[in-house]
Amino acid sequence: MAKLVIRLHGKKFMTVDLVEGKQYFAGRDQNCEIPLNNQKGISRSHLKIFQKNEIWIAELVSRYGSLIFEGESAESIQLEKDAVFQVPPYEFSLSRVGNNPRRYRPPK
């Protein structure tokens, strides 16, 4: 299982336990699975978080919003273990929880 911690201006705002196979929208719209406060630069539907081939992905769905990863603007990012990204003024951090580590298995 993965856990998403969201901070606003450095203070914990929300924690979301991400369920495998489910997609999440984050934005000002209160119908979003991750509702964000009405802050400058946050769209009604700003960001989509979903799984593809067991990897969590964050994808910008806003035309005018931003998604920042490692100091660079991005349209979509793969959320590896302990990934941190920003949707200013929010900061998102993903961590994996539980005993299900992904292991590399060499081809036979």
C-alpha cells in the first residue's frame, strides 16, 4: 500500500491511503477524491494520481496549473519510493507501507 501525505505551507493538511487500482483527482472541486483548499494556482481538477503497471503516476490535468518535481515543471511523473513533488502551494510525498517490496528478478 502507498500513503500520500499532503502539506500546505509546511503543515500537514491531509493523509490519503492510496488503494491499488483506484485513481484519485486532486483539486478545488469538492467532488475530487483529494479536495484542496481554494488557493491561487489550484484548478478545480488539477492533478490525477493513478497506477499503471503497479507504479503510481501523478499527472497534471489542469491547463494552467503546475506540477513540480525535482525543481522542474512536469506534465507527468512516476512516483518512486519516497517521492516528493509540489503543486504550489501544496507539497505531496508518497511512501510505501507494508511488507510488499518490489524486488528485481533477473530474466531466466
